[in-house]
Amino acid sequence: MAVRRLLRGAAEILYPPRCVSCRRLGSHLCHACRRDVQWIGDAICVRCGGPTLERCICRFCQQAPPDPLRGVRGVTFYGGVMAFAIHALKYRGKRQLARPLAGYLIAHLDAHPLRFDALAPVPLHPQRLALRGYNQAALLAQEITRARGVPTREDLIARTRPTPPQIHLSRRERRQNMLAAFAPVQGRTLNGDAVLLIDDVCTTGATLQACAEALCDAGAGDIWALTVARAWPKREPEAWERGLSPAEVFVHWDAPQMERA
Ligand SMILES: [Zn+2]
Ligand SMILES: [Zn+2]
């Protein structure tokens, strides 16, 4: 352990960390870039955590609440610096970003306390885990464990089939895509424990909801989900959306989905 720490120290002197977004030397996510992160804030739907114009239960959740999830919370909007950072954590092997990104989760829990007995990272399919070498959600959860002492449990639920990318799917298609993608690993072992699901990004919440169903089968009590960022499922803003705040774009994006769903 001491040797590993020494080697890591030496590596940081030889290859000092650079900001993944602006390439500035000194840290993996620099202070200047952190200032550009866009917070979701408290004007949200208290169930799905989606940005709304005021704190409420949104019309999606009035019709179809995200049960068995008590609620979903995302800390920042996905985009800009946050998109760079999460992309680097997931696809460029930058495991070191887990600590600064988990810092957003820990700060959120400080400001909005939740009671939980275990952390459950959203699992990867074994094939993808083998390719990537790590589960970024598990790295985030382990940082919370380090800060809070609540255990990270990777043995509760498993991804039973790979799911295709969801970026162009509607809300309903995502839910169908996710159906039966997760299962409890070893029967009812949780005895009503409260579980906090952890992931890097939430888009419609279909993945988190499917995980929550598997956790329910594993005997979980209250289940909440917390993600670093919240995305809307398209890449580029339309011309008419430029100049709107992320929350406004989100609300506009959600509206036509309602008709399709
Ligand atoms: Zn930077
Ligand atoms: Zn909602």
C-alpha cells in the first residue's frame, strides 16, 4: 500500500495531472472549469429529479411515478465541462476523475441528507466491464464509502443482458429496452435496508428504475438514486434553443416526449 502511494506520488511528479477540459496543469478538473459547471438546483420534480420551473411532482410522475424509486437526484447538468469529465472517466481510462466527480455527490448529500445503509452502483454488463476494466459508477460509490463509511455493495444486482445505446430512444422505448436488463444476484439478502443507487449520468431514469426493481427483489427498503449529472437524450441544441438555460431546454425537450410516450 505504502509502495503504491509512493509510486503514485512519483508518477504525479513525472506526469503532473492536467485538467481534462482545458488541459491546465495541476489537477484533473481545475477550479476555473469547475466554475462553469451548471447546477440543477432545487427547482425539480421531487420524484424523478427532473428540472422544472418550480419544485413539484411533474406530470410524468403524476401519471407514472418512478416506483419503486423514492426519488432520483442529479447534481449538475450534463454538458460542457461535465460532459468532458464524465466522458474521460468512462471512455478514456481517467479513473482519477472519480474523486472530484464523487465530490459533487458527497456535497449534495451534505446539503440534502438521505438515510441509506448501502450504496449500489449501477452495474455494467460483464462484457463491458472486461473491456473497460472498471465500473465508473462503482468508483464513484467507493469514494462515498471512503467519505461516509457506508459500504458499497457490488454483489446485490447484476446486468443480465447488454443494452444498446439509448441516446435516440423515446422515454417508452428506453423503459422497454431496460426491462429485464438487471436482476438481483442472490435472492433477498437486504432485509429492508435503505439503498442509494449511484451512477454517473441519468437521462430518463429508465436504467435507475430497472435497477431499483432488482434491488426491491433483493429485499431493499427505501431506494433512492443519485447521479453526478442529468442529461437530455440528444447531442446538439436546436437553433431556437440557443440562449435558453439548460433547465428551459430540458423542459422544452420533455414536452414532445409526453405525446410520444
Ligand atoms: Zn480546466
Ligand atoms: Zn417527475
